[in-house]
Amino acid sequence: MMYICSRCGHQFEDGEERRVKEYMGECHGSPAVVEYSVCPICGCEEYEKAKECSQCNRFSVDVEDGLCEDCRSETIDCFNRMMADFSIAQRCYLNRVYDADL
């Protein structure tokens, strides 16, 4: 599993996070210690699971349908450039053909 720190953006894998033990006082005469994981670089407790983009192979917390935000945007731009080459009649035809297949 890959993670991305919310503060510094560092990417790290399971097992690379830093473990922190914090003394919280005593509970019934025994020391109370809380242990938690933080980013290995900046120590931030907030990090998110990341997924790999199937197009560019970069890791991101914002992957939908296998694509990161940049690749989704590029896909829309590419599609719009391609659609500009079609006439209105061709667009209507393609819309009818592909809507029927769904």
C-alpha cells in the first residue's frame, strides 16, 4: 500500500511510516502510552492511501476509474480536440450510435 502525506506530499509505503509513542500520564498506577504512525519525513499524522494511475503510473489520492486528475483532464482535452474535427451531423450520428450501445 502506498500513502501520501497531507502536509509535505511525501510518498511512502507500508512499513516506512515512523512510529511515535506518546506518554499520556498514568492509568491505575501504570504508564499510559499511545502509539501512532506519522509521515517519516515531516511527522504529520495525516496521510492518505494512494492509488497508481493506470495511464501515467504516478501515485495519487485522487484516482477515479484508474486515472489521476491530470490524466482525466488530458483525456477530456484530447476528446474535445478530436470532436472539433467532426461536423454537427457527424456528432449527431455518433451520439445516436454510441448512446444506443450503452
